[in-house]
Amino acid sequence: MAAASSRFYIWGTGICLSLNNLSFLIYKLKFFTIMRKKYLSALLFGALLFASAGTFTSCKDYDDDINNLQSQIDKLATKEDMEAKLSQMETAINDAKATAEEALKAAQEAGSADEIAKLEARIKALEDAALDVDALKKEIADSVEEQMADFREEMEELLKKVEELTGYSFNMVTGISFVEENGYSSNLDLNYARVSKVFYPEGLLQENNENLKSAESYVFGGDYAGAFTVKTGDVNTVVDQMLVKLDPVNSVITDDMLSIVDAEGQNLNEFLNISTETYSRQIVTTRGASTTGLHLVNVQLKNTVNFEEFGKRVIAYGHEHQTGACYQADGFIAHALSVSEFYDGISRKTISDYDVTMHVLEEGIATNINWNTTIESSAMSATASKYIGWYDYAQDAPDGNSDLWACPIELGEAFTLKVGSEGGKVMASYVEVDINNSNLSATDRIAINTLTFKGVKEVSKSLKHEITVDGNAAIPVPMKLVTIDYTGQVQAFVFWVKASTPAECTANFVMTPKTYVADPTYWSNTNPAASDYQAFTIPAKATKYSIDLILGEDDNNPRWYVYDSWNFADLSSVLSLLKADGTVATKPEEVAKVAFVGTMNLNAMREDKAYEGVIKFYDANGTYISNNIITITKKLPTEMPASFSAKTNAINNGVLTIYPTANADKTGTFALDNAFNGLYTESAGVKIYDNHYSLVLADVNAGFNANTQTLTAIPSAVINSGVAYEATYTYNYGDIKFKPVGHGTQTPDNCVVTWSTKFAVKFGCLPYDATYTWSNGAPKVYYKESVTIKGKTADKSDFINVVDPYKKTIDPFRGGAADQLSWTDYAEYLSETTPIKLITGDGKVNEFFTAKFVKNANNFYNLELTVVESTNVVLSGDVNTKVVITITDKFGHPHDIELLEFTMLKSH
């Protein structure tokens, strides 16, 4: 550092301030202490040294690295994580701005124009960043948990920007809180024990736990890894643990940062060993996966402490006049957990609530170890006992079948033993194969010796053992758990395990509703399609089954399938069981494929999450054979129901032309099943429409009757307008999305799918778009010769054939057959009064003939052409003539419809 500089550094602003003519400047040093669970209020800013003219401290350029930025982003998985991080950024910006504003005042007083400009720009940049933080906070607040991944990139950019602007390290501890979960508490039992002698069962046999031998020195674990010696006079202190949550969740702490302090700030580290480890057990949550910020803090009295005196120190009785003491209701002095950190030359502390109490008692003997030590294996059913005391082979087994008392494990897969006790605590433990167990025959020992074991013969003070058995299946193995407690008492407990083969197969089921779901809390795939079936076999001799499957999140009322002792019929209640040829399997050995048909609460299941379960197989005696894995994944439908489609070739070049029938008010109506398939099912000749379809037309204010799948009240203005209106066809599958619970969640909308085919709808007028032809071929018409044009069968048919756009014959003069459309749905019938024009040349009307429809004696219509007598010319050639009728349709639109053409011949 240069002592004669007239520059000093404002930490957290990135500004080196120059005061050329200032004789001295005193700037207050900020210290930082965080109490209870609050976030940082003063954030490592504005650290300026006391100085006078000629003695200011020089500074290096601001160039802090952004530490752990990517790890911070990786840990921002939930809405709560992101909101907490944004609050930190907000605080950092506010404090950086306050520091810069103070520096600006000093620069203004010194008249330093360059520094003023820099600081004003600095403040503007911080204000802009604050606006960005505020905007992102609002976006996240208005979003649901499942949308958080969409904000990760924006969060990364903003976090980097704020760190660069403020210099704040976002992985420093800002808050400490205690978590009362899984038996952890901030009320510590810091017990101790003085070993008088070591007591152990002769031969380390379980039956000798009540008949102990003693020794003044004992090697616990013998020649096993981690073995240690316990002897008379040893002082052992018990480790107790607190579960704490640090904010932010990516905070990094080490053992030397921790202390336990009283209300006066005095720490007790001279009496205590304190260490920390990341908490790795499962935390039950309804939110997405996230770094928890959880740590275990291990606290233990040093074995050199005067335990009785320390015990008096941490209780209130006899110390009522201790200055500054804080007492709990139970009479213990309250302490707090403190984390001390040092960053860029600044030290600070973060302190929890004063919730820590310490109880100091003489440790007792650990009891009931076998009924407090759990065994966990994927081969166990959910309802099976978890305590090794249950798996004692020596007990009387039902029906004389001792296999029932061996704990099922998977061959080649680790099972877990967690040692527990009542009364006193276990200090260390190990597991070994009890090869000399009196229940084993010579043949049994030979079989066991073919197996390989991992995780045995290792002394553990963590009281957790991961053990793997590999080799041949179905061999019962006696295992022995040996423990020593803090008083020096050794105990042994035998439990039996039996390994099965790994899973026979894994069946992965994807469950997607195919139609509307009325009750999403109780839905099942009652009619599985062929594609819903997965390969599945049941091992030989399997007659009993258990299922362990939970579908949904814990707080959302999931569907539980946790059953033991099922028979084949029970299994068919959740699985559709088929033979290889697709017929129903009636015996276990016939099963070749299955579909899941159990009920599900769709609102409790996250989308695209595989919920895994296990079906276990047992023989008639209850001996575990093997299992199959099943996974159930809910996927939301992304397409319209399979039965839905447009009529073949109905959509041409992206346009569907439809022909509404007229209503009395000149609006139109159109039944959509004329143009689309799958809108209804039929029962006893009655159409039952699926009212969850919807058609929306842009710029068309038409009604939609879902119960009849009909467009109603189609405005007359859009009919025959020639305009194609953009159409959207949707299907509502119902309220089937996952519904998160808890603070800040929102109820999702129904699952509505839009038809992927892009199309538009054009409304036509049927008479205008119909096809007209001469029924008896083109007539011969001669100049100056009147003629009556008749039908194909003389007076027993009309002179004209009319085919509508649907390619069906339609009768424009009278009612048609039952399957034909009625002309009068669109316009009045043609009659003898219908105006007719004959167009020749360049638009001349009735130049050579007049025309009219004439009904004959059989009520069929002819076209009568009468010569216009006033016309007398010598024709140079034949004349093409168009027959045009004028009508007004029932939508109120007048039309000149060109029906037919004929050629007037100039001569025979």
C-alpha cells in the first residue's frame, strides 16, 4: 500500500475517489452483525479508512471474480429459491446505492467533477438494476412453480449484473434457522460417560447380552477396519446434532466458522467440539427438486471439561443474576449458533435465534437396540417391519416356515442398517456374518461361504452400514450387529437376510386420458389400447403378491397401492393381464403383457414424472422370490381424441367450405358432424354428442351448441361473402393437470388441446354453388323457332338435374328423398314465376327468346323458350346462350345463378 496517496477505495462501488485539495476526510467504517433470521442489512459496503491529508490509502482497481455464479443458478429450482435470491439482490443494490450516494456528497463537497460524473453514472446503473429486479419479482410472483425453469437464464444474467455492480458475494451466510425434523432439535443432550469397565457378552452371542463378562481394556472390532480400544478410565462424550438451514441455500461453511454464543456474545468453543456436514437425507416437499441449504451441526463436549461445572454454567438455577443472560422456560440458558465469516478484509457474524439449550447428564446404557435399529431394502414391502428384532431366525415362525423371519434383500444391491437405541446412545457398531450360528448346518455354511459380502467387518461411528450380498440367491444368511455404547457396554444382535434375484422386468406405463375426464381424482384407463400393454412375466411358483406404489405427491392426496398377501385375482384389479395372443390370462404362468388399470388422482400427479413401484412375488410358503418394477408416468394429451378427424377431402387448400341452413331470422345453422368425424357416439340409434369440442371462428360472432355440435346464429353477412375465416378447433380434456399445494400456488386451467391442422372456414350458399345439368343432354334450339325443353323421360322428369356441393341430388322444385337436402332450407322452390334471363353476346338479355319454367300434367318441369318476334336478322353464325335465374336466398341475398347453357343454331 502506498502511504502518501491522495486516493481511497470505496468498497462495493468500484470507484477510486480522488480528493486533490481536501485536507482530510473521515469516513465511517461499517461493521456487519446479523441477528436472528434476518437477511443482511449492511452488506460489506463503504469501508473507508480514517485518514488525513497526505495519508490516504491507495487502492487497486475493482476486479472481484463472480464466485460460484453457476452453482447459485443451478440451485435456483423453486419459486421460493428465486424470490429469496431476488430479495438478496434488492438489499445489495439498496446498500450499494446508499454508499454511492454518501460518496457522491463527499465528491460534491470536494468539487471533483470526474468523480461526481462517475458516481452519478454508478447510481443510475444501480437504479436500473433495481428496476430489473423489481420487474422479475413481479413476473415470478405471477407465475406458478412449474414455470420457474423459464426464468433461469434471466436470473443468471441479473445475478451476474448485480454481483458486478455491488461486489456482493451471494454465497455468504445471511440467515440461520433451526429445522425440527427427523428427530433433530436445538435442545442438545451433551452427555458424558466415564468407563469403569468394558462389559461384553461371552462369545459375542445375543443370548449372552444379559450375562456379561468384563475387561479393563477391550478392542472393539478386533482386527476389523476402524477398530479402537476402550479401557477403564476413558471419558466419552456424546455427539448430538442440530439440523440447521442456511440462507442462501448455496452458503458454504466450515468447522472453524461455527461457535455457540450466549446473549453477551461470549462463545463456548473452549468447551465444545463443533463440526458440520451437509444434510443428505430426504426432505419431504411438494415443490420441485432444490438444494435445501440444510446442514447438520455436530456438538460434543471436550472430554477434558469439568462436566458438572459446565452443566451448572448452562442452566439458569443459581445464576439468576448473571448479567445479560437469556433464559428458556425450562430453566436453561438460551444460546445461539453463530457463523463468523471474513471477506475482502471485513469480518462479520450471522447469528441464529437464541433457541439452543444444552443439557449435561451422565450417559446411560443403550437399550432395545434391536427394536430401534432399522433395515431398509428395496425388496421389502412397504408394510414390512423395519426393525431387525423382527428378523430373528430363532423365533417360532408360522406354519414352521422359518423363511418368514428372514428379511428380504436384493442380490447385488446394498441394504441399509441404521443403528438406534433407547436410553443411552450407541457410540460405534459393526456387522459381521454369523457363520458360527448354531442354527446353521454344515451344508448351510458351505452355501454361505460361496457368497461375497461388502460393508461387513467395518467399525462405524456414524451408526450406518451399507451392506451388499452377492452370489447365489435364496440362501438365508445370519448377520450379527455388534454395538458399544458410551459407558463401554458391548451388545450383539442377530438378524437374518435372504437375497432374491433382481427384478424380472420393468414395465413403464404412460397414462394419458383419451377423452374428457369428469372426476380427475378417481380416473383409470378402463379400456387400454394395445399400445398401453407392456411385457410382464410372473416367476414360476409365485402365488402371493405384494404391491408398493404411491401415485402422486404426499400433500396432494395421492393414490396408495400398498398391499401384502394378494392373490392373482387381487393383482388383476390394478393390472389388465393378457396372454401373448392378447386373450385374458387366467393363470400366473400365462401372463405375457399387462396394462395398468388402477385408479389415479390426476391432480396429485406431476406431469412427466415417473412414479416407481414394485410388485413382489412370493411362493405358497411366503418365501420371497423376486419382483417386477413398474413406473407410472402421467402425460397430458397433446392431440385431439383419436376418433376426431375432418371428413376425407373436406378441407381443400386449407379451406373448409360449409353450407348453413337458414333460420327464420336469416342467420344460419350448420351441424358440424357433416364435416367432421368423431363428434358423437351412437346408442340405439341416438347420437350422443361429446360436448367438450369447441370451434371458434375469427371475426364470426356465431353461437356454438356443444350438446349438438352445431354452429348457430351464423350471421348472414358472412354467408357467401367469399371470405375464409380462420378456425380453431379445440378439445377440453378436463381438470386433469397437477395441482400444487402451498403458499404462492395457483390453480391450473383445464387441459385444452388445439387441433394441429390449420384451416379456415368459408360459408357458401348451396343453390349458388350447386351444379346444374340438362337431364336429357344439351337441347337443340334453332333461330326463330320456339321450343319446350323436356326431361329425359318426356313428361315424367324435370328438364334439369341439380347436384349440391356434397354431391347429392337436390330437387329445386319440390321436396326430395329423405336423405336429400331440402332446397327450401336455403331458398324458395323454383316455380313458374321464377325470373329467367337468357344472356347472349356481351350481356344482352332475352335477345332472341324469352324463357319460363312450365309445369306439365305430371307435375314435372319443362323449360319453355318463346321467340322474340321483333328480332329479324341474318345470323353469321350460331349463338351461345346462358340460362340465368334470379332468386333471393333465405339469408336475404339476391343471386343471379347461371344454370345452363345452350347453343342457338342459325339453321337446320
